[in-house]
Amino acid sequence: MRTTIRRSAILLMMIAISACFPRVKQPEVRLAGIRVGGLGLRGGQVIAQVEITNPNSFALEADAITYDLKVSDPAATSGDRWIDFAEGRFQKDVRVDGGETQIIEIPIEFTYAALGGAVRSIMERGTFDYRVEGEVTLREPIGRDIPYRHQGNVSLSGFR
């Protein structure tokens, strides 16, 4: 009997405590844009603009964004047409207030050697298809990773 009362009391306390914490809606994460930051003799830099929208009434805080960026090889005739371009982790504290949207710019360095045969095609056409995916590491109010994935086209003069 005492065990049942004790378990019931613990269960009621847990319910009361959980009611005090706000319900967390998952933030929306998408790639808002990508642009060429610069080109050099051996490589260059692209700037990925990751948009984070907080649907909650309270602030969310993150401390890292991972990315895996791939480009399409237009010369590929069969199999996987995606070439690894850059992969990494961008460490930056980000705070998005309740109901707000914030764009985080992530500089991504690359070398032409990593692109293989796709470089010639990119330089001739002036555009390339890309695919990016990763996670935003949410720190507050609860820790978890929020995935994102986007696909699009970049011209050497801008994002489409």
C-alpha cells in the first residue's frame, strides 16, 4: 500500500514539474541562399545562408551548425552524380528569439581539386546544382539536433 502511494506521489510530482516547462516546437531550418564568396587559383569560398525560424514564444539557442555540401557533375552519365564539395562544423552561438527568423552565414572553403572533372563544366556553364544537408545543434531550452536539407542551383553571379 505504501509503495503504491509513494509511486502515485512521484507520478503526480513529475506531472506537475513537466507542466512548468514550455512545450518546444521544432524550429524550421532551411538553406535560404548560397553565393560565391570568392574564387582564387586553387579554390574559393561559398557563403551558405542558413535560415532558422523559431515558432515558439521563447528564445532558442544553438551552438553549432554542421553541413555536407555536394555539387552535381553534369558529365556524369550513370550512378551518383553528386561530388563531395565540403563538409564541416560551424561553431557559433546563435540565439533566435520567439517568433523570429534569423539568417546565419556560413563561410565554406573549397579547392578545385575536390571537385574533379566538374570544375571545367562549372566554369564553362557558369552554374552548378548543389545539395546541402546537416544539423543545427540546439542547446536551449533542450538539447537536440535539428536536421535540414536543401537542393538548388548557383550561378557564378549569384543564387537561384
